[in-house]
Amino acid sequence: MEPKKSPPVCDYEGSDYQASFWDQGGREYEDRTEAIALKRLLPKSGQLMLEVGAGAGRNTPRYSGYERVVLLDYSMTQLQHAKARLGISDRFVFVAADVYRLPFVDELFDGATMIRTLHHMADAPVALSQIRNVLQPGSVFVLEFASKLNLKSILRYLLGRQEWSPFRREPVEFVALNFDFHPKAVHGWLKELGFRIEKTLTVSHFRWAPLKRLIPTGILVTLDSLAQWTGPLWQLTPSVFVRASLGGERNESVLGEIVQWFKCPQCGNSPLIDHTSYLLCSSCGSQWAIYEGIYDFKTPLNKSK
């Protein structure tokens, strides 16, 4: 069975994104404010977390309340960086896959995050629906999105220096596969999928290079941590965090054998058969490679029968 064609994907294969953008890119302020937001929004404990767009594992240590974490990214390079960063541990599972075709059985995870990733989604509602499918009742989903209704965009639009309106709900693609979203649009998509929005935090209030050079990072972080609570009132920052939840009772256990977690993204069949170096789909015959502990569900080793 041939899968439906997915929207285009932003691929960080071969990129040194973690080093160039975060470690050496003057982003300490953003990183620390995001850490505060995550601490405020994440449950204190959980069993199995899905980290969508995990990259090199920058945020993964912040999910310490979860027994196991699945790091999902489209780039094998980023997952290799994450493995080197986090070290060898049974607590972490690394999966390369397309978010539009998640290779997990339904209602598997009791938590998920998607940080600095939605802005690469050409079809955000479909991506969010895939995440919804793999979350069990009672789960918590922490989502960060790039807001088009930020103060800078509003001022540029009012001064005639920007054509697109920050007040309209449709996404704006300002660079190829880089999108800003209206907060009401994101909230609407989540509610349509059955999520209840519990908390909203605004982050990166002072994301302006001259300001970051003039004022010590610690002071900006403290001020931002206080301003985050304005999220329920207005979302005028470039980054917005949302904690959304699903109704119902969680399963008693979502752990067990890893191979039982997966389904074939080609045809949807599960369970898959473990052949040590690859997983086999008994329905369509697809073989999904395991490279150095990373499950690769992007392209099957063979053509489907």
C-alpha cells in the first residue's frame, strides 16, 4: 500500500544547528526562559514522553519526571548528536521519522512536547492530529509555537514595513518552511482535536539583540519569568507556550517491550517483527532499519510488496 504524500519536511540532516544556533549563537537568554516555561508546564511525573522535534536533545534532560523519553526527529544527524549528548541509557529511545506519518500505535504516550518545531510545519493541523492519535486519555501536551501576533510584527505592519497582517488567522511563511501562527488559530486546532488548554505562557519578551547586549542575561531571564504569566491576557511575544490536556484516565502502564510501541508508517500494521538490525512489517513487507540504536522510519530498506 502506498502512503499518502506528506507535506514537505524541513530537514536538518548534516546541520550543526545545536552548536551554531544554541551553543555559540548567543541564545542563552532564550534557552533559560524556555527552561522556566517547561518547568512550569510539565507534569511532575509520567511514564512515556514523546519529544517531537527533539533535535540534539537540548530539552531532553528537562523531562526528568518521565520514566522514558522517545526523541523523535526527521534528521539522523541530530539524533546522533543527541545520543552523544545524553549518553547511553535505556531511558532514551531515538526515532527518525516524519511527523506526518508517526510510526507509533495509538494511545501510547502519556505526555508529549513539541518545542520550536511547529514553525516548520507546512500543514500544522495534520501534524497536531498525528500527535493527538498517539496520546492516551489524560495525557498532557506542551506545545511551543512562533506567534505572528508579536509586537515587532504589529509595529512593522502599522508602519507599512510589512505586507502581511499579524491580525489575520492564516499562517505566514516568511522563509521557506518557516511559519508564524496566530494564537487563536493554534488554540482552535487544539480544541478541535479534543484538547483542553490549561495554561498559556508568553516567552522571549526581550528577544532583541541590542537589549541582550546591554542588560545582563540573568536580569532579562528574571524579568521574562515574571512576564510569562501574562500569557492568558495577551500573546504579543514571538514565542508562546501552551499546556493542553486530554480528558479521561491514563493507562496503568505504557512501557513494556519497545517493539510493541511501533506500527508500520507505510501501511499502519502492528506489531512489527524484530530482526535485530531492522523491524519487519508482516503486512506490507517493509523493513525499517535500526542504525546504531536509532530506529529509522523515514524510508524502508526495501520496496513494499
